Amino acid sequence: MKKIILSSSLTLTLIFISQVFCVVYAQERPVISDSIYSSILKEQRSIKIQLPETYKPGSTDKYEVIYLTDGEWAMHPFSFIYKWAQDENYVPPAIIVAIPNNYIDKKNQRDRDFLPVHVPEPAISGGADNFLSFIKNEVIPYIDSKYPTNRTNSIYGHSYGGLFVLCALLNEPQLFESYYATDTPFRWNDDYLIRRANQKLENLPSDKVLWIAGIEETYKYQGIDRLDSLLQLRAPKNLHWKMVTYPNEKHNSVRLKAMYDGIKFSYSGYSNAPLSFHPMSGILLKDKPISIWVDSYTELRYTVDGLQ
């Protein structure tokens, strides 16, 4: 094995380049820090908003909104992956809204907000209905009033955040279009949400998207396998769902693959690929073919008389 030795000057150069890249990326994709007082939760809550690069003040363009739980860490990886997918024309531009967790006496309140019923462990739990009401009645109207949204929303959650996502699907299925849950312990509280899903699946509105992904251990030992079996048996035909497991990943590392594959699944069939004509100028002649290049699959419609 060859040993690579970096000089101090080269090391400093690489660090400088990395820092410049991060600065440029941050300048291109600014994150707006904001907060609102929640009369439902009785506390001030911070929110982080990232607008798409195509956003221009005064434009009539409207965008979908993707809401992220665990917003203090979820914004950076999700927005980076989403932009990567958008650059490849897999997904449309979107507004991303991250909701960071609240901390009281330095204790994270995510268990309180994500878990639907109170249990002895964790002791602070059972506030998922209030948190969902906070998002529905305070956060979403606030975002809709300040930014050019098209009233189409999705939600992402990891681990206990995924429990909350399933709660949202079962309790407020009209609120979001796509529901992303990654590496979620669905065995929580004796399969509480799996049992709830068994009662409510058949009443879901049409054309919702449910993406569930996790590592192999979570699938086998944390109840994802049982939810998978239930969905195969009881999921309505109009529910677009997929269950995926990833080998050789950990609880945290699986987030990156699951985010990317999840949004591609949700927007499957989307294409905004540019068309290239060869030659690029001139007059089309009868019986003289031309070449059209498309970066990815899309549906082409055309007329031969110039009419739309």
C-alpha cells in the first residue's frame, strides 16, 4: 500500500478549497431563520426556511413545501440531497421548512412532540396530537402567508420522527401529499401505530405517497416487517407506498440513501429535462429528419400544423 504524504501547504490549500465550497454553497442556498409563538404548544418555536434557487420576488411561480422534523440537523442533508436530485431533473424546485426541536432545561422535547400517547419511558411523551395541530394550524398557514406556496405539502421524519409521520398520515391524511419515515421503531408501545394503521388504512384519501425505509436490523426487530405485512394485506390501491431496507448501513447513515430514494419515489415520473435540437437553427424541411436529444425520459407532444 502506498503511503500518501501531504505537505502542510497542500493541506492548507485543500482546507481552503473546502471552506470556499461551503461558503459558496451557503450563499447559493441561504437558510432563513424565523420563529413563531405557538398558542397551542404555549412556547416560542423556531423554524428554518430554504427557498429554491429559482425563487424571485414578485414572480407568480408557486412551490410545494416539504416539512422536516428534527429541524436542527435535518435541513442541511435533506436540502443538499434535494438539490442534487433537482439538478438531475428528478424533482421540481421546492420550499423546504425545517422545524427544530425545542429544549427545556437543555432537554430535547422531541419525545413529547413525536410520541402519540404517554408512556412511562420516555416520561415526557404523548404530545404528538398537539404538535400536529401546531404544524397544521400555525406553521403551515404562516408559511403559506409569507411565501409563494401552491398548498401542496410533504413531511419527513427519522426514528421517532417517523412515528410522528405515520401519526400524521393516520390522523390528518389530507394535510400532506407525501409521507417519508426512515428507520422508525414501529414496535414502540406494543405496535401501537401498527394497530392504529390496521383500523384506519382503508379510509385514507386517494393518491397519497408513503415511503418507509430502514436498516435490516430495524426491519427485523423494530416492527417495520410487521407494518410491511399489514400494508401488503390492507393498504388501499390508491396508496402509493414502498418499503425499502438497506444493508451495511447504520441508524444515522441510512438517512442519506433513504432521503434520496424517497424523494425520487415520491416524484417518480417527473421530468423537467431540457430538449436539444440538432441543428439548433434553420428551417425544417419536409422528409428531412432532425435529431432531438432529451437528458432523461419525458413525454413528448407535438403538432405538424403549428397549432397548440
